[in-house]
Amino acid sequence: MNTTQEIMDLSRKIAWEEVSRECVFTCKCGKLLTGFHEAHCGKFQKAVDVRQRFVLRDAGFYKEPKNIEQVKVNLKTSDEERAQMAKQI
Ligand SMILES: [Zn+2]
């Protein structure tokens, strides 16, 4: 897997988890939220797409000159921080 693909996968995972956490029981569309629903709901996926752009921006993905390795490190760090915060709650 190349680095850009890794960055896309990781940022999508982070974005997906964030949107999922915001919709504890009810999806963006108002239906009951389940893992199956998340994967098939257009509104949920759209929300993940939008969030992913913010996650990428925060990691420096749109900065020029692009430092793809640094973006990857930033994403991994933020993913670990999130996991830590989730444990503390
Ligand atoms: Zn939905």
C-alpha cells in the first residue's frame, strides 16, 4: 500500500469514528445507527466525506509543499490521541 492510500484510509477511519461518535443512537438521517446502517447510509457517508477533508487539512495534507510522510505521522498521532481520550471518558 502506498503512503497516499494509507493517508486516505487512516483519515477516513478517523473521520468515520468521529461522525459515529456524534451520532450515538440516531444517524444523521434520523434512523437507528448500526454498523450496517453506517456503511450503507448516504447521509452518513456524506458526513464522513466532509469530516475527512477537515481531518486531512488538520494533518497538513493541503499544505504546499506537501510533506506526505509528515501528514502520515500527524494522522497516526491524532489517531492515538483520540484512542487515549476515548479510554479516559
Ligand atoms: Zn442514516
